[in-house]
Amino acid sequence: MAVKASEILVGKFYQAKHDKKIITVRVDAIKEQGSHNLTKFFAGVTHPVFYVTNMATRQRLKFRTSSRFLAAVTDHNGSRV
């Protein structure tokens, strides 16, 4: 089950899906990004973009949807809350 976007906090650890694997990530930043569609219907619509770090490889990633987050974990070793 995915974590809701409103439940994701900066600095916390989560299990997430990436390249068909489940990894532990730390959320570094959450920024609002506007829509690429410039029609009247979508004007002013924003959505959160999540900048995270893979704790196993230290690779920085960008998640455009909160559905990639599976569950909160207590530490970067992957222990669930």
C-alpha cells in the first residue's frame, strides 16, 4: 500500500519502489511543480515532486508521484515503523 503525499516528510526514511526493486530512501526535499499542459483547465495546477537519496548507493533520485513510497521505516537499515 502506498503512502499518501501528505504523510511524506523531509528527513524521514521510507521503503520505495525503484527499478522493480524495493529500496530504502531518505526524503531530501519536496517541491511543488506546475503542470506542463498550458491549457485553461490545467493552469495553476501543481503537484509535489520528491527528491530522495537511495541509502544503499547514495544515488539521488526524483520521484514524481507518491505511489512509489511503500511504507515509513525507523532507520536507513529498513526497519519498519
